[in-house]
Amino acid sequence: MPKSRTKDDPSVKALAYSRFYGGKVGISPKVPVRSLQDFSIWYTPGVAAVSRAIAADPDLSFEYTGRWNTIAVISDGTRVLGLGDIGPEGALPVMEGKALIYNYLGGVNAYPLPIRAKDEDHLISVVRALEPSLGGVNLEDIESPICFEVLDTLTREMEIPVWHDDQQGTAGVVLAGLFNALELTGRRLRGTKIVLFGAGAANVAAARLLVKAGADPKDLVVLDSKGILQPERDDIDSLSLRNKWKYDLALSTNGERRSGGLKEALRDADVLVAAAGVGPNLVKKEEVREMSKDSIVFLLANPVPEMLPEDALAAGAAVVATGRSDYPNQVNNSLLFPAIFRGALDVRARRITDTMVISAAKELASFAKRKGISRRRILPSMVDWQVYPSVAATVGEAAVREGEARKKSSKDELLKTATEVIEHSRKTMDTLRKSGVIIEPPD
Amino acid sequence: MSHRTKPLTSRSGPGAVPGVKIRPATEGDASSAADLIVRTKRLNNEFDPMFAVVEGARARAERYVVASLDADDRLLLVASEGPKVVGVLRAEMRERMFYEPSPEGFITDFYILPEHRRRALGHDMLERATRDLKKMGARVIVAEVPTQNEIGYKFYTKRGFRSLVQHFGKQP
């Protein structure tokens, strides 16, 4: 599976291009500067009137400034991609990449903002302090289980939506893919036996979303590096003190009280969602053979999935998805997060609730169905750019329904707005490229 | 981490937990009770490395439990759901040599399996132990928990106990 490092290798290109461009995103003006006189409008003295108006009504900051469309992509650099704790500077290129995707696919202005936080409380306090400048926060690459507490606290304490893509983004796309995979194999979520291999950010959130979407918690079995979570595991008291999210899963899932490892968990299971670490030998063919007929196997580790997709198919899986673009059925967060924030920002949502994520996942699945699904195509592709306004409008509508929207709009209006904003971003890119402001990369 | 786990029980009032019986342990409970005793020791270790659990703790726990079964000055209660032991409480009578009242019922071990917590079972077991220890002559009830165990601290203070002694330790 690993390729040799030629000049076409993305790693080689990424290093060369990053140096060439000196960063992937920047701040460019939105207003015309016809002459230097215009600065008396955009800046002092004219701007003081805008400041006074906002000071009297801080909500006007969403109308008089770019706050309505601005988020920060924040990381402490403690769990970056599969690289681990590489620090905030090391996280910067990743956050820049994320900001670029937000802009191009969602029309969202996203600031890459890795921060040096000495602990969880410091991280929470810095993010909270940024609230007046932002319409939302995307948390990224923060180690588990700290990420859970950080997201829960900030969601509770901030009046703008906070999203942790490694939790909600991955779980949302898994759910979308699963909706279609279940349909293709003649199953319903209720009654389907689902094994979640790996109990980090993605699968802890997936378990919660699955239950909220209708799965019976007793039909879920979750495994971490020590085996199946169950209430009488030797380390259960340690979990109760150190990871209350895993502890709660140990108590609420696994109705059959299974114990042991993956083989025991997969016996007669319908679905495997592996987010357990770099493969390809973490899941074995004989373990997949233990699953029910026409099983569904999601292998999310990148760059090497927990088992080779072809091995999963050979072991009887009917639908196999991975995190990779070079295999069918890519479970890619980028299908969701730009649209989630487009929708949340367009209604000035206070929060992104699980119900909003489930609505987004359903729309993502429906969009794929409208285009035609098969066992090798359970999700839309990123090139189907219309998926973003479509999901965004659904998210906005769900926020209105949930009472989280500070700005009410109909779904048609939301679709129109999202389409316009996203088209504007794409058009900006095209224009900048055509005019030579953004130049092509060197060979 | 700022997360604090909830107390063992969230209910303050008494009342039997449906399907769970609190009773004196019998010989047949020894193995399960020993398992739970070892869990308390491992839990203590979560709070302080000075409570590192020794090799062979399980065998010691079983001897400890068996020695508590028929002794007049020891109390061993279990909570059972059908045949399954889901909680254990061990206590012993002690004399406070220089203080009065002197007879002391001292709770040495107390553990409930996680899925049976938050149902007031801990409260009920403590009530039953208090009653039995009083019958054995206790005029003071004392329980021992590691200093760092905030869950235990809250459990007892919520039920009218106060901290009496601080043990200080170090490895020289």
C-alpha cells in the first residue's frame, strides 16, 4: 500500500508548495479602497460610529462586521492527524488546510489558530475569550479524553456554536454512510448490532449519535485497546475517574454483557466501525467472518485502514468504507463540516446539537440516494458541490426547529443564501486564479 | 482533569433497591466478596500510588473474607441480586483506648459494582451496617477512605459523617 516518494507524491508536493506559497489562506479585503479617503469610512473617524452602535447592541457585530461568517479552527496540537502530540506550530499547516476547505466548500472565513495551552482549563479559557470575534469555533486534533470535556464545557458556556470535527464530523459522516449501507443490505438502525472498535473521539461520538438516531444502546458493543467495554471490567473504576465517557458507554451498551476482544464482539454483528489506529492488521479476516451475512465494515484509520478493504470484502463484507480517497466509499469529514458551519452561521445558531448533526447526516445520505447509491457508492463525492448548500440548509432548518437559531429563515431561503455564499467563494477562487493573483504551483 | 465522578449514590433517603437483597455474607459468597474487596483496593490505588496493590491480593482477600465470616467482632454484609454479589461491606469492632465512647464500629471495605451505583444501594448498605454494628455494641461508626477519594468523602459527609483523622504517609 505505501507508495515510493516520487515528485507526484502528495507529501513531496505539500512540502514544496507550502514553501512556495508561504501558507494556504490569507486575509483579503471585502470592501473597495477607491482612494485613501475611503479609510476615513473603513477606519477612523467613520468606524467609531459603527463601534458605538455595536457597543450599544453587541449582536450588531454579526451585521456590521464579518463575524457572521467567521470561525476559528483551533487546536492545541496534542493529537494531530496520526502524528500525535506535535505541538501547535506543527498543527498549523493542518489547520490552514482545514480553513481552506471551509472557505472553498462552505464559503466560511476560517482562521487557522493553533494555540499553546498548558492544560485543559487554559485551552477552554482561551477559546472562550475569543468569542466576541467569532461566529463559531471548530476544535481540531485535541487529545482524548480532554477533547470531550473541552467540547462539553465550551458548548455549555459559549453563545456561538462549537464543533469538534474529530468527534461530531467523523461520527456524522459515519452515520450518513451507515444509513445508506443499512438500506442497501436490507437493515434498519433499530435492531442492528453495531461494533465500535476504538473508543476515542470519533467512536464515542458515533455511539452517542447512533443511539440518538434510533439504535438500541444494548445492540452496541464498544472496544478500546483493552477489549470490550462492560461494567465489570477490571479497570472500570479507573474509567469512572479518568474517562467518564467510556465509563458511561461501558454501563449503557453491550446488553449481552460480552467480554473479550474483537472476535467475541464481532460474532453475529451486522456493522463494524473501526476507528482504532493504523492497520492493516488490527482487524483480521477471520474476525470479519464471524459477522452476520452481508456485513458492513467501516475502516477509518488513515493512511492505512485497520484492514485492507479487499480483505474485508473477501471475508464476506457487503459494504466496505474507508477514510481514503483511492478506495470506494470514502468516509470524509470534508463532506460535512463546511456545510454544518454554513448552515449554523446562516441562522446565527447558538449551538450545533446532535439533532442538527443527525439531520445533516440524513440529508447527506439522501443526497447520495438522489444521485444513485450502490455498495461502492454510499456517500456523495466532494466534487458534488451542490451537496454543501443542500446540507447547510437542512442544518439551518434543524437549528430553527431546535430553537438554537437567532435568525429565522425558511429552508428555501437558507438554500438560496448558502448557494450564493458558497458560489461566491468558488467564483473568488476562479477569478483570483484567472487573473494571476493566485499563481499556479511550480512543476 | 476537572471531571468529578458523582457520589456512589445520588439518593439521600432510605429504601430497598428492587431485586437487591442486603444480607450477612455466607461461605458461598466468599469468592465474589473477595473479588469486590480487591476492586476496592485497586480503586484506592487510582487515588494514590502509595496504595499499589500487592501481587497475590486476590488470595489474601479471600482469606480475609473467610476470617470475617463467623467472627463475633466482624461484620461482613453483601448486596446480592439473585445469585450475584453486587456489593460488599466489611467492618470490625475496635476499642478507642483513650476516647469515649470507646466501642467503635470501623468500616474497612465498602464496594458496589458500577452498574448498581446511583440507586441508593450504598445508602442502604451503610444504614444496615450501622444498625448491625450498633447491635454489636458500637457507639461510634467510623469509615476509612483514601484522602484523595472525593467520592468517598462526599458519600460519608452527605450522611452526617465528618473527617476525624488524617493519616500522613511517605515512602522514606
